[in-house]
Amino acid sequence: MMTEEWKNVGIKSKRVPDWLNSPTLWSAKPISIIDDDEEQEMEENVCAIVEDESPTCTSASANNPDDGGIQSENEKIGEVTTQGEASNKKSKSHKHVGQSSNSDLPYVYHRSYLRDLLSDTKVERFTEELSKKVIDLTELQLLANQGIPDYRGLRAIVWKLLLCYLPKNRDAWERELAKKRSKYAVLKQELLVNPSELTRKLETSRQIKQLDSNDEKGLLRRHEISHGDHPLSLVETSVWNQFFQDTEIADQIERDIKRTHPDMPFFSGNSVSSLENQDAMKRILLIFAKMNRSIQYVQGMNEVLAPLYYVFKTDPDEGNAVHAEADAFSCFVELLSNFLDHFSQKLDNTAVGIRSTMVRMTELLKIHDEELWRHLDATTKVNPQFYAFRWITLLFTQEFRLPDCLRIWDSLLSNPYGPMDILLRICCAMLMCVRSRLLAGDFTSNLKLLQHYPLIDINHLLRVADELKTKS
């Protein structure tokens, strides 16, 4: 039964998606997470599954121009391709006895089929965990670290749990969502009000108090003129003075919002939905700036907000999607609390500032690849500030396409030691994955490479980052 408070907030009572409550969804026994050896075995089984569709199952040959794009894609990546991946480029055939070796079915077909099977397995594991009355965050972190499937708003729910926006107890979800969304509505009402309206309300309140006082004493008083709150006031506490300062911030936010993912209609363009998304992101950033006067708004925060708002707004559950603005605001504040010092210029040279973080990154690189570190630091003298500053402050949002960025954030948000731990390891992994090209390059070529990072298999990049943890 919905409470009266819940009705007033205007949120539907059914917060958990239908797919989580489906009785048939839980009837199958969950499959365990599949490691690389099991994946290879499953891959071989796929050949048998599709035997009726093709006389044989072979890999894409490097000499075959119609290889599904696997070979050419790795060649585009260049030095990013690892030795393990290079070995897979060689013909890796699976032949059935008595079948012809000339196959028209490319290996990419079976890889795609295998990915679908693995994706279904992941969905089962996530839905099993999210169906519990009390969510095990440790288990959820382990699952999310391997990537969250793009399935019926699954990522939106998991991210909210990982960012502590949703409580572990599912029974409290509706109540907590209603309370937090209501608080955001109050913030919008209080912080986005026009000074004229606010001054009018204050004046009306003073007049009412004055009339009550006159009625009690029987005296008439002259109207009191406020010397602080008027459009030309320079008093710091003046709402008008603060309004004009905030207008400058709002203009900067608007310019940055228009540059956010210009290739995606969701963020850019003049359609009704695009403009609504832009306005929602403007309000989030402006409210954040007003609530954090010491930091306010720093260019690039729009890029950090974009993945959160996109994931929540595209949630198939309309009851959640309609509140994407409120949800994204709270999660943005929580996420940024881990990196807020990076946006403060006053702290740049302190132990918690961005320079200190970049030093930690280079020290980590020195531990794992001293030759590469020496080449960048001493030979070519490529200062991390030229490339890593953007990687760290914007959380890789400008280095990779949005889908790849979402995959990185799955691991970033699910790291049990905090996002900073894996953030530095990913930075090192990005350098090590282009190691050969960096060692062969000079200052100009290396700087260009790192400022325009090449295409890469994101899952491979994250595996390299995980290996750095085990070797530390």
C-alpha cells in the first residue's frame, strides 16, 4: 500500500522493474561466472550448436577480406593489440570430422553467439542478486566489475546501489527514492528562484509582520526601504549580487553542455527531448555550483555528469526515467566527492590535489614498467599534465566512446577500495597497452598518441589494469 507521502511526491508505487519479480526468471539454476578456459570450451561447443547452419566452423583468416572485421580492426588498433590477441589472429580452426575446410561461416559469428550466451549468464547472475531482500554489495561489486549487461535498465539500478543512492534493503527503495527526489525538488525551488520573485516574497512577508505589529499598537509606520537587496547592490549577501554571479556560471555551464557529446542526438540538437536533457543537466550543475561555493562549477564537470544522466534517463522503467534529473544529481554529488579536490585550483600542489595524483600514477608506472617510465619521463619528457590531467579529472569520458566509457565506469564504481585505486591502474594500463609505439616515438608523436588515444578492446584494457593490482 502506498503511503500518503509517496502519493504527494508523485512517484509510482511500483519501483522494482517487472523483470525482477518474474517467477519464471528465477526458475533456472544460476550459472557460475565463466573464466577464460570455460569460455574457450564453450566456444568449441558453439561450433557443434551451429553445425546444422554450416558444414564447418573456422576462424577468420588474415587473408580473407570478408572476415567480419576482426583482423582489420586489430590492425587499426596497432600496438594496442596484445600478444595474446595476436596469437588469436592466427588461424584458430574448429573442424568437424569429414567436413570440408572451406567454410563460408566466419569465426566472428561464433564469437557473437558466444557473447550472447555469456551475456545471458551475466543477466541471470545480476537478477539473482538483485532479487534478494537485502543486496550483498560485495557480491554485486564482483559482478559489476566484469561488466553490467545492457538489459532492461540493469546498469541504472546497479549504479544507484554502488553509489549508495539506493539502500541495500529492497523494501526501503521506494521510501528512500521518494525522500531523495522530494529533497531535490525543494532544492530546485529554493536555489533556482528569480531574485525578483524572492524579493517580492520577502517584502510581502515584512508587510504582513508590519501590519500585525500596527494592529497591536495602533500605530502607523513608514515603509522600510531595504538598502541591500536591489539589482545594483554590491553587498555580498545581496540576493541580486549573488544572482548576477550565478548568471556567469550558468552561461559557462550552458556553453559546455552544448559541447557535450555533440555526435549524440541524446545530448545535442534542437529536438524537444535533446533540449529537455540539456536543461536538466544545466539545472543539476547550477545547483551543485550554488551548494559548493568553494568549488562552484569547473569546466569538464558536464562530461562527468553525462554518463550518469544518460544511464538513468534511458532506463526502460518510465517511473525511474522521469526522475533521472533528481537521481543523477545525487549520484553526481556522491561520485564527485571522491575527486572533488582535483577540481580545486587551491589544492593543486597539495597532497590531495591533481598534481599529487599524477605523481602517484607515474610512480605506479615506474614500478610496473620502468623502461617505459624512463622513456616518457627522461627521454621524451612528456609531462603527465599534458594527457593524464584530462584522463583523471574527466574519468576517461573524453578518451573513449560512451559505450566503452560505461563499461569502464562499471569497474570504476564497483571497486571495493574506491574509484581512485582503479583509476590510476587504468591510466597505467593505457600507457602499457601502447608501449611499443611510445618507446618508438618522440615527444611530438607520443603527445599526439596520448591526447588522441587509439581504439582498444576495453575489456582487455581492464584486464591489464587488474593484473597491475595482483603484481603490486
